[in-house]
Amino acid sequence: MNDSASPSVAIACCAPLDAPALSDEEADATAALFSALADPARVRIVNALATSSEPVCVCHLTEPLGLSQPTVSHHMKKLVAVGLLEREQRGRWAYYSLQPDALARLALVTRAGRGACCA
């Protein structure tokens, strides 16, 4: 999946890995989701947002991650593209938060049954 895909397409189309069969679309979407999470910085970003009660500015992630602002923004773009994050522009800074059901949907990819992930 490329960055021009609409947000939440990947996460909305994922099917549990133990589903009887996966369509090409489900397999592609699941691969895109895992690809987005295959970078340690992105996993740390998801962790930071999952433990924050408020949206987080990119400027507050650069120091804890030890990365430049453009690099953090690049990672954020990847996570938005697969539907894990929401982006809100406030002046010159972008603030990010997890999609409301992102963690639940991630959990469903690794569990049996289709549940809310594929409703």
C-alpha cells in the first residue's frame, strides 16, 4: 500500500491471521499494517500516543525518539496512511493521536473471529 491510500484503508480491511482464507485485499492491507509497524521508531510512536491522554505534537516526540522533526513527520505519515493515527493541524505544528479503535483493531488481527475489525 502506498502513502496516497486513504487513511484507515489498511486497518479497516485487515482480517484475523487465522481466518479460513484471506482475500488479496485483506492480505495486502494486513501486510501494509505490519510494514508500517516494522520500524522500531514507529512502534515507539504508537506506544507514546497510546499512553497519552492528549494529542501529541511532533515537536514533543523528536527528543524522546532521538530523531529529527522531518524524520518523525515521515514516520507519522506512514502511520496515518495505514489508519493508525489521526492528524490535526494547529498553526504550524501537527498533533497526532491514535485512531479511537486502532489498538482494538490491531488486537483483532491476531485473534480468531472477525469481530469489529471487519464489520
